[in-house]
Amino acid sequence: MTSATSQITFIQPDGSARTIAVVAGANVMLTALANGIAGIVAECGGAAMCATCHVYLNEGSAAFVAPVSEVENEMLESAASGRRENSRLGCQVVVQPGAGEIVVQIPSHQV
Amino acid sequence: MSSTLAPDAALMSAPNAPVTDFDPYADAVLDDPYPHYERLRELGPIFYLSRYGAYGLARHAEIDSVLRDSATFCSSAGVGLANFHVETPWRKPSIILEADPPLHGRTRKVVAGLLAPANINKLRATMEREAELLVDRVLAKGHIDAVPDLCAAFPLKVFADAVGIPRDGREEFLLPYGDMVFNAFGPVNERFKVCLDKAQGAIAWIAEVCKRENLTHDGLGAQLYAAADQGLLDPEEAPMLVRTLLSAGLDTTVFTLCNAMMCFAREPEQWATLHAQPTMARQALEEVLRFESTFHSFYRTTTREVEVAGVALPNEQKICVFIGSANRDPRRWPDAHKFDVNRKANGNLAFGTGVHGCAGQMIARLEGEVLLAALARRVKSLRLESAPVIHYNNSVRGYDSMPMSLVAA
């Protein structure tokens, strides 16, 4: 059985974008690191403790991922570039099976 | 270390994995674990520790996926060798370290908020002032024992102040208490028993200083009591979590600083790099954590029958994760055995990862960065004057004594 392919598009503050093909179970932060996407620091490596993989999730993408957990909600308060309604920690955003394109915007700074 | 494939009949629980009688807790192993770790990694992605009846993982990839799957590889059965589901724990289990989701999320949320960058970055200026004063003192001395004079002195001041506990008794009781807690991440061996006996005074002292009336009004300890006032914690949980801060946050940071000083004493050109560019302190600290991890190993327990690296494991099976080895795995790190402050060491497993990743890692990084940066600005060179004395513990590695000389810039 092969997982259906989805994609994550990373949009930089200058508007430039890159799209990476992923399979279900992929995580936004790890995908960014593995592909050398600038602007994702991820100092804690995915323990939801540093808020340096902060991204803004585009409206149409929210349906493809699980909602914000209590711990993520707490940690988003530490996001250096300011929390918005659509703020997420990349390390906590996992691509669900059957997801379409997930679009995230990278904030201007992480620390 | 000898490694043989046991006959199937002799070890029904480990039919598919290489078997080793390796003892991770032997003094000789703790003296220099890295050649042993290399042999463990070469045994295969998973192996069986026959002395302890536990499976072991020593490569980065397998450890990373086990730590990220807290539903299958749980903590509520204890993070040492003893299985709390079938054995009596040595103390009442921690409501954060030894808890599983969803129970774990409730306490983790409070502690994560407390130790999040937004809250702890307020401590930076105070820590920077204290670091300058401490560096003044050690430079005035020139010849120091870097453990008590520097590496223990800093967290005993700035972290204990941040929690808000009284001054008296810190040196005597805080480190022995943590020593006991970290011994419990291994087997209940002679080392742990001796330590537990010696820590009785510390246990009583810790219980006392964790009481609300003994804490400062605005420290991390008081903030936990405030969370209880808001109904985020039960009243009796606040002192338990203050205790968690004290047990988890001292020895580890002290040993991390010890390991940093040892790395730089052994590699003068790496110190020269940092001295030339003190703003590299945070990155350098990350490489210290990778290269000489403070925490070396602990356990998870399976919650169901599950296959790991092709080996079928039963339910309630203990698995030892050697994170100190994962951080030296050449499959993950090019030139894994080279200490290089220019390396991007992010993604190392020194603080674990996943929902049980160290909640105090950002304050640990802050303390380490602040002290290393202050040293980098002011110290031209440092030298080990005689052999350091290792501190033997079942899960954390550091030193009791490090005679060093420092030369001012």
C-alpha cells in the first residue's frame, strides 16, 4: 500500500515559495529542515518547547491537519513574531492521510 | 563487551535481535562510553541487553521515532528499568515525567508555559549580571576547581534564585537530590541504593523549600502555586512540580557546563574560535550537548505488541534508549566524533524529543549560553591542570572535580 501524496508549500516573508511533495505523516518542521527551508529554526527539535518553528497556516489548509493542542497553544504565546489566529508550531503540524496542499507562511523572525 | 546470538530456546523474548551482556552502568563504561556505543550501534538497529531483560536502541533514527510515539512507548511505567505497572515505584510517580497523555498534557501545559521563552527570557539580564560577577571571581583566582567554583556555582545561584528557594542548604542538598533522581533512570543497583540512603536529608530539605511560604513571591515556584490558585493544577500538585524543577534543573545544567569546559579544555582551537566570536555561544553549547550529552540513557515501555526495526516486541517491554549514542551516530552526524562549534547540532537528542522532551531545555540553554558567552569574552585560554574526577551516575554524565587554570584575555 502506498500513501497518497500531498504537498507542503512554504512562503517566505519576501513572497518566494517552495513546494515539497510529502506523504501522510510528514511534519511541517521536519520537512522544512530536511529541505533546507530558511526561517525554521526548530531549536528544540520538535518537543514543542521553543516556538522557533512558528508558521502561519493558510486558511484552506486548516482542514488537512489536527487542531492546536493545549501544549502547543501555551507555547505559541512565545512566538517571537507575534501570534495570530492561524499561528501554528511547524513541529506539531502533521499531514493527515488524503490531505491536499498545505500552505504555510514563514514569519519574519523566530527569535 | 561480548556479543553473541543466543539460541532461540534460551531467550524466547529476544528471538530476532542480537543479544549482548553489555552493562551500561559499569564504572569502566561510564569512564568512556563511546567505544561501547559504537559496538552497540554496529550490533544492529535494535539489540537485547541480557543482564537487564530490556531491548536497547543506540542509533539516532530508531530512538527518534520511539521518542516521538509516546502512545506506543510510554513513560507511565517509569523511565528507569523498573516497570511501575507491575513493580512498586521507589517514590510516588512524577505527574509529568512518569505520566502519559492525556493526563500528561494537563501538567505539561502548565510547566511548558512556565518555562517557555516568553517567560524565561525575562531572566536573561539577571543571569548575564551574575555570569559577569562569577567570571570576575574565577579569573581573579586563576587556578580553580571548575566544578564547584564555576559549573555548580552558576546554576546554584541563577536557577535556584529563579525558582525562588532560600539560599541556605543549596550546595549541601540540591545536587545530591538530583543525583538520586537521575540514578533512578537506570536499574535499582548498588549505586542507586547508596545514593538514596545518603539523600534522606536532601529529601526532607526539598519538601520544606517547596512549600509556598518558603518561596519568593514572583519566582517560578510561586508561579506554579498561582497556577493552582487558577485551578490549572490541584493544590497538592504545585509543590510536586516545584520539586520537579529542582530535581530536573540543577545537576543536569551543572554537568552540561562541566562537559562544555572539558570539551574546550581538550580542544584549544575550538575555544579560540568561540573566544574570537562569543556570539557563537548558543550554537557552541548545542554542539557540547550533542558531543558530550549530559543525559545518556533512559527507558520507555511498550503499551502493546509492536515491531521495532523488524523485531516483534511484547507488550510491557522495557526499551533502553541510548541518546548519548544517537548523538554520535555517524548515520546522522558527519564526523560524529569531532567536536566542532561550527556544526549545526540542532536536532540532537540530548534533551529527548516528542511530548516528553525536556521541558526545561530553554532555560538550560539560556544558562549555558549566558555563562559560555561571558567566559568567551573574558577568558583567552583554559587548561586542565590534572585529571578530572568523573561523577558516576546511572543516567547523567559529569564531573566532581576539574582542576583548571584560566588566562584572562
